[in-house]
Amino acid sequence: SAVISQKPSRDICQRGTSLTIQCQVDSQVTMMFWYRQQPGQSLTLIATANQGSEATYESGFVIDKFPISRPNLTFSTLTVSNMSPEDSSIYLCSVDPSSGSYGTQYFGPGTRLLVL
Amino acid sequence: AQSVAQPEDQVNVAEGNPLTVKCTYSVSGNPYLFWYVQYPNRGLQFLLKYITGDNLVKGSYGFEAEFNKSQTSFHLKKPSALVSDSALYFCAVRDSNRDDKIIFGKGTRLHILP
């Protein structure tokens, strides 16, 4: 398994501003993922962030809006840029310590974002 | 595309009674199925998974799930519910057509009534 922490745990932001969310893992992992969970909804994958390569974005998500950094095997950031109230969600990072071989994803506690 | 369906938005069970949270899947090839739980204001916690082998999979907190290939189901079960089991439960499947990304169901809110 893996222990994942996220900062901040929650934030209230003004529209038009940006917020960077940090994800720290207690072990080195190749595969990291960022998800969004809108209120009362399921999880939607934003992007996959593998160390040493550019993040891969899912349909409907773009790098200009959600830039991701993955500087090493234990850390990643997701920035929510030029925020609007529609960006109010829980943002979760996740890792797969087994690098995808029938493995299990483990999740951080999430960052609860409210955009006014 | 691979998918999972959770037909119930909410399930209510009296404390001490057995509980079942339903999940059906649609996959091509072998299904890799998961259950996660989300407690209030917390991230997702892994409960159990089915990859291959025994159809009855045991997981954390006394939960188990039964893989049924003929019914394409992977229902989550527990013999005796606790109030602390009240949470949001997600069924998920690895999508082999999308680089093994995990696809989540919409979730089922479980209420255990004291």
C-alpha cells in the first residue's frame, strides 16, 4: 500500500485565481493520477502523471486549465487555473504502487475546493 | 468500453442485519474489479479486489464480495452491519482498453440505522 497526503485539505478561492494542490507519497511510485469528485458524484479522472513524461489528460481536461508537475517519484502538483464556481469539487490524487500490473490504486484524503 | 453499474443510489440497513451493495459490470475479457469506501470528508479507501481465483473475495472491515460471471455481478456484502459502515461505496473496474485506468461506478450511499 501507500500513504498519501495532500495540501491544502480545503480552500475557498475567488474566481479567476489559481490554486496549486500538492500530493506527497511515502514511497516511490511511477504512476500517479488526479481525479475530480463533484458534490455527490463519482470520481472523474483528470490526468495520469507518470514521472519522466508529460501528463496525459482525459477527454474534457486540458493542460492550460489543469497543469500538472511530477518532479520526482514521490511528489506531484495539480494547479486549477483561472477558477470558476464550476471548479468547486474535491480533488484527489492516487497512486498505483504496482505500476499497473493488476494493482490497486490508493487515494489521498482529497482537497476540498470552493470557488466563489 | 468497460463499465460498472451501481443500481442503487442509497441502501438502508438496520444495524446487525446483513448488507448487500450491488454492482454489475460490463467488460471485454477478464474483469479486474474493486470496491472502495469513502467515509465523510475522507478520501477513498480500498476494500477488496477480484483479479482471478476464488469467486468469494474477503476484504477489510469484514466486507466480502462475490464475483458471479454468469450474472456479471460483483456485489459487496457483510454478514452483520455496523453503524460505522455508513459511507459511500464505489465499485470500480480496470479498463484494459484505456491503459488499465480505473473506471468508477456512481456510488451507493449506505445508511446503517441504529
